[in-house]
Amino acid sequence: MFSYPKKDHIIKISGPDQYHLEYTVIIELNEKLVSMLKDSYENTQVLTYDEDEDLLIIWTKKYSVSTESQNDGGLLLWNKGSYVNISNNNNIHIHHKGGPSYIHLIDDLIHNYARDKHHIETSLSLITANERHQVDSWDVRLGNYASGSNFSATKCEMLKALLLGLAAIVDTKSFPPSPAATSLVNSMMDMICSNTVKIAF
């Protein structure tokens, strides 16, 4: 590992003679780093710290920049406000400086959030396998929306109620009265209405 020494830092040097010197360690710790770690000094491992470049790679018992893992410590990789924190309880937090955009892996939960757009693209297919897939949004678009052939989703239960009402009128007008239209609507709607996909609007 190599870390370029900063101007005015106190360092330890060694070498066979005054013409062949090299520095081996920075002796004087940065005051900001010392203040940062004052409550989590025990067993702390600082792999690299550069205040000028806003860079930090560190392991601690308790120190954390993530509000979701207060006092959990662990491995922190920080670069100019963006960071990855693998806490000591094995939770993982990934934050983007331009956020709030983040990914949290907490126990069996994966929570990701994007302030603007969450773009997932594949050249072949995207497969998700789960017991229930829920999309909470005021605007849900499915299919090739850019094609221009866009249609609204249908509340199947409302459509069924409408068609059954019309079928009942037709059945009472027939002679002799017959439930044929109502039976047809019931049989067709059972095939048309999905038992797995539900919508709310």
C-alpha cells in the first residue's frame, strides 16, 4: 500500500544512508480524523485517509456515517460524499452524494431508492420470482409505451357488474325468459378476469 505524504506532515523516514531515504509511516494523525474517531478508537483500522481529496477507508467498532446503522461501525469506504458501509452486523448501506439515492441490505430486506429515475434495462428478459409483486405508483405503464398504441387498464369487477346488469335486461326481454345472457357473461368473465394481477386506481 502506498500513500503520498502531504506537505507539512510529520513522517518517519529510513534508509541505508542520507541519499537513499524513504518514508515508512505518517506519524502525526490528522486532527479531524482523531476527532471523528474519539468515541470509537478501540481496534480502529485506518487504511487510508485524505482530507484534501475527501477520501476515507476505515474499520471501526462503532463509528458510522449512515443514519440507518448508528453505532454499528464496520468497514466504511467514503469518497467525496458517496459511501459504502458494511456494518459489523452485516448490513450493507450504499449512498450516493447526489442523493437521496441509496441501496440498503438489512437482514432479509433489500431497500433501494432513487430520487429521479430507477432504470433497469436488459437486452433479453427481466425475470422476477416472488410470492407477491406490488407496484405503488400513481402512473403505471406496461408494454411498449413509446409505440403510441396506449390503452387504459380495466377494472374487471366493475365491467362484470355492468355486463351482468345488461345481461339481466336482455334475459327478461327474451321469450320465454332465459338466463342465457347472464350465464354467458359469468362464464366469459371468469376467463377474462385475472386471478393473479390486481390493480387499484
